[in-house]
Amino acid sequence: MRPRLPAWTGRLTWKAAAFITVMCCALAALLGALVHVSVTHQTLNQAREKALTRLEEATRAYEAGDPLPPDTGLDPDGLPAQLRELALSGRHGTLVSEHDGRPTMWAAAPAGRRAMAAEIDYTQGVSTIMGLDRAIVGSSFLAISATLLVGVFAVTRVTRRLHQTASVARRISAGDLDARVNDPRTKASSRPQDEVATVAGALDAMASTLQGKLQSEQRFTADVAHELRTPLTGLHAAAELLPPGRPTQLVQDRVRAMRLLTEDLLEISRLDAGSEQISLDVHRIGPLAERVARGPGTPTEFRIVRDACVETDRRRLERVLGNLIGNAHQHGREPVELTVDGPVVTVRDHGDGFPAYLVEHGPQRFRTEPRAGGKGHGLGLTIAVGQAEAIGAELTFANAPDGGAVATLKLPEVPEAP
């Protein structure tokens, strides 16, 4: 199993810093090696020429019978054996070696059956090369540090703008359609026009288009509901005047269903527009949930594991629980159970469970499931989710391992007053 790197190593800033560091080190090593080889070669050539010149002077003096110049001699002590053998074989040569604790440049040539040698102190040359190497290392470190700082600063500016764009995208996904990367009051020409600005501009344009379409949909829904309310009120009054009988009952039931649908559409339009007025107060969750479970309609099993005090809007909480229980009875199978465990309220049935898309993405208006015979969940669960968000609760949907749909409502708990 390969070891996994820390999460921060996947960030663009870290990757850019690592890339800049590696490239600068490689470039510094290449240039440093070239300069080192060039200067070393030049220093060696200068010392070699000086040693050969002195060897030539010593050879002429030896042939003329004159005294030999300083630092020259026949088979001197310290002459490297390799260079001595080269001279005795009749060839000239030079070599650098340690002599008396210091670097020395030797030059040797044949002189009869002996070796004529000259030596040059090479300490200054070695010091020059070592000093050059230290200068290369120091300057490379400074250059790499400066380049790294500038590069990280430049990349950080880009990543900061990318993080800002991602944050705005998350806010838009959460429902804040007014979020924008660029301030609309700022002129576009005053912002850097690069790839990041292009992405930010595209995100702002997408958010504006999405906001316009959603607002148009909300206005359409509200207008339709308002236009339907007046004729439905008259239709309801007319249906009440019909003589008793089975046809009259069918007409009254359909009119009642249409009125409920109209009220649901109005409620959704208010939730979408954020115009709901929330009246929060502290309530005990047990009695509220029990009143909903014991209300008129199909029977619901009620159980309290632990009671708790929550801060909520009682009317809206009852609306959420009523919709969940009604959906469980309509689309699931009995028994339907409502359980209170502290600030968590669970509604469960024993039917086929929620569709996969609902568990993953939440309820969608008027969506039908072909595999379920064309049945959908209407507006009840959508209204429940909207009302839960309005009172600060969290509503989630899941399927029980042994079958059945489970809706879980988590409310904000408050300490119980003494």
C-alpha cells in the first residue's frame, strides 16, 4: 500500500512552489557546474603553463651546466611516481598533487636517465575554485529564495481569487442567488482580465441568468395560484349548493383537492420569495408531536424516547410533521411511526421507501417515478423542506435497512427552564 501524502500537498500553491523550487535548483546546478568547470579549466591551464615554462628554464640550465632555478630539480622529493614514470619513458607531463601539505602543480620531462621536475604552488588556484563554489552556492540559494517568494506570491494571488470564486459558487448552490464574485458597481476595466477573471465573469453571468429564471418561475407560480384562488372560491361555494348525492360528493372532493393544491402553490411561492414571517418560541416537542400524530386522519403510532425543549414556530412545525405523516400514509404502508428522541423527530413507514433521487437530492416538485407506476410526492415534502429551513431545522430522508421510508427532523434544542 503506497503512503498517502497530506491533503495540503494537493493545493495549487504547494505544487507551484515545489515546481519552482525544483526548476530553480536544476537551473542553478546546471549553471554552477558550467561555471565551475570553466573556471577550474582556466585555472589549471594557467598553472600548467607556468609549471611548463619553469620546467623549460630548468632544462636549458641543466643542458648548459648552469645552476637550476628555484623549485626545480632532478628526481626531487615529492614528485608523484606516475609523473616520474612518464618522464623516464621520454614524455612530458603535468599533475596536481599534495606536497608538504599544500596543493602543487608538477611538470616533469626526461633528463638523461633521470626526471627533471618543476613545481608550482597551486594553493591560490584551489582557493579561487573553492571561493567560486561557495559564491555559486550562496548566490543560487538567494536566487532560488527570491524566485520562490515571488512565484508563491503570484500563485497565491491567483489561488485566492479561485478560492473566492469557489466560495461564491458554493453560496449559489446553497441558494444565495445574490452572491457574485465581482461587485456590479465596479467597472470591468478596473479588474485584471485573465483566465480567472473570465471564469468569475462566467459564474456571475450564470448566477444572474439562474436568478432571473427562478424569479420568473416564482412569479408565475404565485400569479397562477392567485388567479386560481378566486374562481375556486366561487366553485367551492357553488358545489356546496348542489343537492346531496354521490356526484355532489365527487365534485366537492375534487374542488377541495384543487383548493389545497392552490394553497400549496401559494405557500411555496412565499417560501421561495423568503417572505414568511417566523414566530419563534420555546416549546416542548413531545406534546406538539403527539397532537399532530393524534390528529384526524389515518392512525399513527406515537412514541417518546426523550422529551426536550426546542425553539421553533409551532404552526410551521405542525405543518412539517403533518406533511411527513400524510406522505407516509399516502405513499407508504402502515404502521406509520412518529418517534421523539430529544430534539430529533422521526417519521417512518413500512412501504417501499423513498426513491433514490429523493434520498440523494431531496424532493422535487411534481416529479413522478416511472418505476413506481407514475406516482410522485407532489408538493407535501417540498413544503416540509421549505418550512423546516424557515424554522432553522434540518430535514433529511433515508430508507430503513429492513424496508420503509424514514424522514428525520432535527430541531435546535434549548436548555429547559427551571
